Amino acid sequence: MAGQAAEDDAGFEQSLRPRRLAEYIGQGKVKDQLSLAVEAARTRGETLDHVLLYGPPGLGKTTLAGIIAAELGVAFQSTAGPLLQIKGDLTAILTNVQARQVLFFDEVHRLQPQLEEVLYSALEDYRLDIIIGQGPAARTHTLELKPFTFVAATTRAGLVSAPLRSRFGLILRLEFYQPAELEIILRRSAQILGVPLDPDGGAVLARRCRGTPRIANRLLRRVRDFAQVRAQGKITAAVAEEALALLEVDEYGFDEADRRLMLALIEKFEGGPVGVNTLAAVLAEEPDAIEEIYEPYLMQIGFLSRTPRGRVATALAYRHFRVALPARGDQAGLFTP
Ligand code: ADE
């Protein structure tokens, strides 16, 4: 179960998004920093500094961007790095911004380099240099832009170039959620959807969603279907367990894709180290998907380690998949946490 939103889940996800900081559960440090900066900007009547949000998919970066605009009481406009193809696309957006509004770019690491360069002066001093004509007759025309807050999100902070990163006043990392936080999020979602969710049922889902609210909410929807058809509509612990077994989500929240990745690493590459491109080829997956979607959680729970020589399965992973550990010395890369 990847963190990426599937098409049919998009509207559902939208309806569950908290709109204000007070409704947003977890991410305490991020919330503290944001509420302080927002309050300071509001009291001074200034534009909030640019904000970079990074972390694995599904943790609430887009939601937070919307909340920042709501807390500032300004307009919100959103796009994504890969959607902008030519300079004109970016110029059109920048010349239309309203004073102090939030301009949100998702997947900012996928913005084309020549567009990123246009962005530098826009972020630095709200100016846009436009070159008119070609060759000796070319002239540069500078457009003044309204001051705005650029909020950017990325799953790959390491791919954001240093010059772009240096333009953000706030750089905030979102973390995986604790089960207790996910229980609160699930309770709220169940209330909005009108689904009867037992506290024990909520606890089961909270432990099986890989620390990710988007996955928690998606599991809630799937388990609701199961409860409606096979039980009396109520999601109890037993109903949740049964539904998750049917969905092939195990006690760590792993689904087929996670298991395939870990088993390939353990069985085909003797636990590693193996390069991400080789692993991706064997799994017929994109290396980016492995790095952005699957690996962060596997690393967080100590199943997989990234070493300079490649990916390595840990002793914990061997135990979970009930594969005997290779004898010491046989397997150079094995990492014991
Ligand atoms: N839904 C998704 N993420 C959430 C969060 N952090 N708080 C409340 N509801 C959410």
C-alpha cells in the first residue's frame, strides 16, 4: 500500500483534511515552529518566510500548506513541479500572485532546472527578469511581483539544490506518526465518515498503517466496506484483523510490495548490499518509488539499511520473514541493529 493517493481516493482524502492547525494531530515540533512564525508574521503584518516541508508521502505536507494559508488568512494556490513545462507556465503563475498569498509547489525536486533559476529572483526579491527577443536585439525586462509565501513540499530533500534550499526561511521535516496519534486521526475520520469504529478497532488500524495518516484513512475505508458486508457495520478489533488479513496487510502494515522488496533483498541478494537500481530492475519498479515510498518506513522500523555499498537487510528483517540468518562472515553486508 503505497503512500501515493490513488485517483478514486482523492476526493475522500480531501474531505478528511484538517483545515486549521488546532485540528492537525501530531508533528508537534513542526506545528510549534509554524504557529510561532505565522503569529509573528501576522502581528507584524508581513509576508511569512518561504517554507520547505519534506518527508515521506502521505504524512500531511499538502494539508499543512493549506493550513498555513488559512492561519495567515490569505489565498492559497497550488501546483506541482512536474506540471510546469516551460518558463511561461511559471511566469504566468508568478505574475498573478496576490499580495501575501501562499503559493504551494508539490514535488519541488522535480521542477526543471531552467525554471528553478527563474524562481530564485522571484523568491529572493519578488522580481522576475524576462528576456524579450533574441541575439543582439534581446532586452531584459524586470517585472515586480507581489510579495508572497512560497511553500514547497518534497519527498526527497536531498534532491533540492543548495541555491533553492537557501531561499527557505523555514525548513521542516515531517515524521512518521505514533500509533496513539493515528488513533486520534482515525477516530476523527470515522466520525466525519459516520463509520462506527471501536477504540480497539482503531488501535489495530493505527498499528498497521506504516505510521502514515493517508494509509490509515485508506485502510479505514477498505475495512468499512468489509464491516458493512461481512459484519454488522461496526469496526471492532476482530473485524479489523479479519479485513486486514483479507487485504494481505500484515502486523507491520506491510503489503505485497513491501514483502516483495524485502524478500528479494534477502533471497535474491543474500541480504545485500545491493544497489537500488538493481533492486528496482528485479522488482520491475522505479528506483524513485523504492526510495520515496517503500524505503523510508522500512528504514524507520529497522528492517533495511542504506549503506555506501547499497541496501542491506537487517537481522530484524530476517527474523520477521522467518529466514535463517546466514552464518557470520558469509554475508559481508549484514547489519545487526
Ligand atoms: N488527517 C491526515 N493527517 C492528519 C493530521 N495530522 N491530523 C489530523 N487529521 C489528519
